[in-house]
Amino acid sequence: MLRIQHVSKTYPNGTQALKDVSFDVADGEFMVVIGLSGSGKSTLLRCINRLIDPSEGKIYWNDTDVTSANAAELRNIRRNIGMVFQQFNLVKRSSVLTNVLSGRLGYANPWLSLLGIWPQEEKDRALKALARVGIAEKAFSRADALSGGQQQRVGIARALMQEPKIILADEPVASLDPVLSHSILQYLEVLNKEGITVICSLHFLDLVHRYATRVVALKDGMKVFEGSAKEIDRAKFKEIYGEEAQEVRAASF
């Protein structure tokens, strides 16, 4: 169980990205966070694994206070939380295999990993992760030689190396076309059905309706909706996205 309790985030420049956000995520859910750009979605996901520290509030993972964890405790917590990024966050000049192995840094000998020395069992684990997302044959290609969809699959394989209980996916299909978007979300759906909790931020409601078991909507940093995707009717859509966006995106229903 993940519990978000009264979380707020104010950046040093005075921007308040989150304002008193609270909700729970049960084990095994495919939770989708929606909202316009700048609504606080990315900040929220980064607060969960403390890539960003919240200004106020608490986050609990299985009754462990993530927000007050020290460096050693946070390292252990992050082993359970994989992250998939919008812009892939790969080392472009390194091989696909090296990028996937980096997901194992929380378990590896830090000195050997800095030298690029990995036990064979970890290399085998990385190859299996790549096979799960259908690109094992790209293991020794440079990351920047891959298409956007392939790079995002590398990102998922890297997250799998942590053996996570939760995957945070920060707009993982924002830069992909609709066919590739479904392909990536289907991989996440399979992992979810295998027992991994997924928290994913998305823009398009057709994808939300297809994949989400539950939805949280943010607007100007505040939670304005929590419930099932089917509950987001035209009135709720207008509340979340505003009058101006309604006409453009009404076809998503």
C-alpha cells in the first residue's frame, strides 16, 4: 500500500506545484494520474521516490515513511520502486545492455559497477529483461541507434532490473505515436497483471479508459478527482482540463 498524505511542493522560485494532495494506491492497481501540463503530475511521481523532496506532507510505502528516510533507508526503498521516464533517460552512447544493467545499481558492488564490471548472472538478468520487452537482439546496440519506442522499452527493462513492487511511469508515451503508445502501455499492463503496482501519468483519456483501474486528476497542483475512468464524464472533463481544451479532446470519450 502506498499512501500520499497532504503532500505539497513549493519550488525555490515560489512555484507551488502540489497543494495538499492525498490518496492511497492499493497493491496491484494500475493508477493513472491525469491533468494538463504543469498540473503537478511529474512532481507528484518524483516525490514518491524522493527524486524531489516534498515541502509538506508524508508518503508511506508499506508503513515506512519515505519522506523521512535517511540515505541508507531510501536506497532500500528505491529498490522497490522502478521509474520510467518520458524522455527515456538513457545514456545514449552506451549499449542497451549497459543501460539496462544500470537499473541494478541499488544491488551491485558500487566500485565494480563504476568500472563496468558486472557478474554474469546480472548480465543474464538484463538479457532476460530485454527479452520480456521484445528487444533482446538490440542488447549490444548503442541506445541512440534505437527508435523512440525501442528506447522506452529499454527504460522498462531497466526498471525491471530492480525487481520492483511499484513502477512509476512519467508520461511514458508522450513522445510516441498512438500505435507505439499502446505497445508500451501493454507492456506495463502485463507487468501490472503479474502483480506490479503501476502509477502512470497520461494526457489522453482514450488511453486512460483503456488501461486505468483508477484515476487521480490534478489541476493547478490540487487533486480535483479520484475514481474510475468511467466516472469522468464531459462535466468532469471540463473541470479537469478547462473549457478551452474541452472541444479539442471531447473525441476521447
